[in-house]
Amino acid sequence: MKLRIFTEPQQGASYDDLLRVAQTAERLGFDGFFRSDHYLRMGEGDPLPGPTDAWITLAGLARETSRIRLGTLVSAATFRLPGPLAISVAQVDQMSGGRVELGLGTGWFEAEHTAYGIPFPALGERFERLEEQLEIVTGLWEATEPFSFEGRHYRLADSPALPKPAQRPRVPVIIGGGGAKRTPRLAARFADEYNVPFHRPEDTAAAFDRVRQACEAAGRESILLSAAQVVCAGRDEAEIARRAANIGREVDELRVNGLAGTPQEIVDKIGRFAKMGAERLYLQVLDLSDLEHLELIAAEVLPYV
């Protein structure tokens, strides 16, 4: 099982905050540093310093790290046109020496679209746009000749399909979510990795099975499976409770809906995800000032999974 650190910068983090966490995660041996792609804080609290753009952030981190994988979980198809997105991600992949992964989804948080003037179509159209974007972005990266595309929402004519990412034939693509029909189909067609975010183990297992069935229907043998879980580790109950309070959560709730408890409890629950086929786990770290939390997980969880 590979463990990756997953952050939510829209909740209050500067680039320097993210840099400290990313460099600490790299030093401690975590496999990846990923961030959400949002433009508005969720829930109450201090809105400062305000949002940071995901791909601008990752471009900076690409030059200030050397080993750790970098990516989004997940970028919203509503935020960017597919051609410029393919260019941005390919450039950041080059800047990182081939360490970038693109998580791409429909977008769901209407308030951030309203706040920054981003169109927010109905869900059906968002899925249509996501499918076309996946076809365009992957097509541009893989093309060996000028690339054209004619869809309902996007049209490309004789694109030079440049730049190319450092990774060939393309940057790995992650598709996530618990949808029963459209998400498994898109994952089977386009994704290198399918991620189930913030579901209980039994629901995660069911989602994995749906994607396996979609892959079989598409004539595909396998897909890498992963999950995302909020993490709250402590050496004793007092430390667990302190960390839970710092992120506004209850310990009992986190033990059910996330990875909370002593390192051994967390190792045991990670084992449940491993048994159902997960090969990567994204640990959602919500208190970015608590680098000792990462130290504890690296010392007492990472070596045992």
C-alpha cells in the first residue's frame, strides 16, 4: 500500500504552507502530495488567505521537490478549457521530471462557481463536458500527428498537440467518485486509477466492484484502485482528541468515517482497504500546521502497510 498526503488548501493555506507540507511529506517517504482544486472555503471560518490555484501551486512544487508524486484530487472540468488544461498539466509534468498525475471530475461546488463567475451547468451537461475533456486531454498527449475533435461542447481543428508531457504516452489520469453508472464507465475508458473518496470500507468495496465490472464490459483487464480518508492519528486518546478538535471533528465519528485512532488502529483499517484491492490511500490532512502528525504517521504507520 502506498500512502499519499492529500490537502484542502481552500480551507486556509498559502503556497508557503503547502510547500512546507509537501517537502515534509517527501522527506518522510510518502509516495505523493496531492491537493484539492477549489476556489472557495467550505463551511464557516476565516477565509484568509484565500484560494490558491491548483496547477500554479503544483508548478511551484514541481521545482521545489525532487521525488514525490504531485497531482489534483480532483480538478473540475468546469474550471478550464480542455486544450489549455492539457498544456498546463504537460508543462508541469515536464517541470517535475515526470511526477504529475491529473485527477479530473465534473465539478460540484456551485457556490465557488458563482463567487468567481464560472458557468455551472446541470449535472448531465457536466458529465458530457467531462467525457469530452477526458477524450481531448488524453488525445492531445498521445497524438503523433495533428489532433482534431468534434464534440457537442468542444471542437479542436488541426491542433499541433503540444507540448507533450515528460511521461509517455501520457500523464496518469485519476477518476473518482461513488456514482453507480457514469463514473465507472468513464473510469474504465479513460482512467489509470479509480479513487473512492471518503466512503466507509463496505461502500468503497461496492464501488470498486462496479468499476471492475465496467472494466470487464469494456474488455479491460484491470485498473489501479485507491481510496481517500481523513486521517487523525495519536499515540493516546488525549492526542487523538486534540487533533480531532483542531479540525472540528469528533473522535467517535472519525473512527467510523475516516482513519482515526492509534497508529495500530490505523494500520488495521488500512489493511481492510488493502484486502478489497486498494493499492494507494490518500490521507486527507486538514491541519497543515501540524507537521508532527506527519512525523507520527511516517514513523508508526508507513513502515507497516
